[in-house]
Amino acid sequence: MKKKNLMAIVLLLVSILFIPKVFALTLEDVSVINNSDSYKNGNPSITGNGTSNVVITYNAADLKIVPKNPDIGRTIDAAWVGAKVVAPKDVDLTTLKKATYKSGNSESQLFWNSQDTPAGDRENQGKEHYILVYGAITEEHLKQATISDKMITYTWTFDWDNDEKVDQTVTIKINPTGVVLEAEDSDTVLWNFSKYEEVKQANEPKQEVEDNSPKTGDNMFILSFGFISLLLSGLCLKQYEK
């Protein structure tokens, strides 16, 4: 009886340790997108791949402004950095059709409706299901990030199995000190870190210079005081002569 109880306890402990591993999602790697027409050069780093928290950091990047194009999701004139996020392959299509994601603090959206997987592959369980996410970079973004001494940050969260819990967070960070930003259709540099002092000084609170120059009222008072003093001194002299 004791041996049976011991065996049951052992099996229970094994199941507790083993079951979470069986049902845990196997997260796919996130890849950096560097082939867009606004991305020119740089070497972004990526940490946490295949885990619940993936961070892509651009410490150096040469970027170029491209015109907005709502048809492909470009809502403003900006340079763009991005990532390809792949859904876990062990999530069945029925569940994946209910999977959601959020961009920053926006409302949740259905991954299925936003994915960039070719239409012909979407109903195939064996195909890769993915979404391309992008962060915009403008001169104003770089100025504000420099002034506040912070990185430009974009974050996306994914609930792959529709259990209302975040399964994966993907973050893109851009260091303004390492960005060279060029104008649309030219090589004119709109931004680089050498503009830091210029930007900082332009946004510092202006100090009021104290004006110590005599005012019109002050001059009148001085003249009046001088005239009265002269008149009194004249009277005093007359009294003295008498």
C-alpha cells in the first residue's frame, strides 16, 4: 500500500513538471526586415528570439524618408524599420483564426485579418503564418527622443492561443544618436546626432534678460529731483548772502 502511494506521488510530481512543457507554445524566431526602400544601412541586434520577449535594437541605422502610401500601410511620410513575426506552428488554424495582437496601447485586432501570409497559403496548416510590423521614424521623433534622452520604442503583443494572455512581446528600439535620416528623393541629411546641441538649445526654456536701462518715468523723477535741489540751493544761497 505504501509503495503504491509512493508511486502515485511520484507520478503526480512527474505530471506536474511534464504537462506544462507539453502544452506550452513553441514560439518562433522573429526576423528583422532590412529590405524596405527606406532602410539603407545598419546592424540591428536581436535578443530573446524564440522566447516570450523579443527585443530588436537599432543602435545605428541609415534611413531615408519615403512617401506615405495607405495601400501598403504607410500612414505618414517617414522612414520605416520592421520585423517579421511568425505564429507558433503548433497552434491549429481554428485557434489561430481567433488569435489577437495589439500595437502599443491600441485595441486588440485579429491576427488572421492582418497577417501578410499569401492568401493561397492561409488555409494550409503546414505553411508559415506571419505578420510584418513596422515602426515609423521621422525627424520630429528623433528630436523628441534626443531631448528626452530616450529611445524611440514600438511594441507589439500577441495572444496566439486566444486565452486572453500575452504569449509574446516584440519590441523595436531605435537609438536617435545612431540614426542618419535623409530626405525623400535626395541625399540631404535631415538628422544626425551632430544636431544634438542645436536641437537641445532650441528647446530649452528661454531665460528672460533683466532690463536695467533707465525708464522714462525714472528720468522724469531724476530731472524733477535735480530741479528742486537746484531751486533749494539757490534759496539757501540768497539767505546766506543776507
